[in-house]
Amino acid sequence: MDAVAEIRKIYHRATRATIARDLARAIELLKTLDTEEERERAAVYMDGLSQMRSEWQAAQPTRKPSTSTR
């Protein structure tokens, strides 16, 4: 499978639980692309992965500091 096809596959299978790992793998694949045309084709999926990560991180509840009584 070529790198752009694998990035596309990663994009379509990404979940909230796997997005960090998926994006890291996609970046590694992006680094292997030789031509500008390949990088442009992959850019759409890379942007989508980045947006998913941002949205999912923003939707995570923030942790409140614990108030323990010692």
C-alpha cells in the first residue's frame, strides 16, 4: 500500500482513543513522500486528523484539583 493510501485509511479509522497514535503514524508516512503531488494529496487527510485531535481534546473534561483533607 502506498503512503497516501495508508494515511487515508488512518484518517477513516481514527477514533478519539487512537487519534494521537494515528496522527503520529500519519506524520511518519508523510515524511516518506517524495513528490509535491503526493504531499498535496495527503494534506487533506493530515488536516482532517489534526482537526479531529483538536476537537476531541477540547471536548475532554478538564480535571479539577482534588481537595483532600489530610
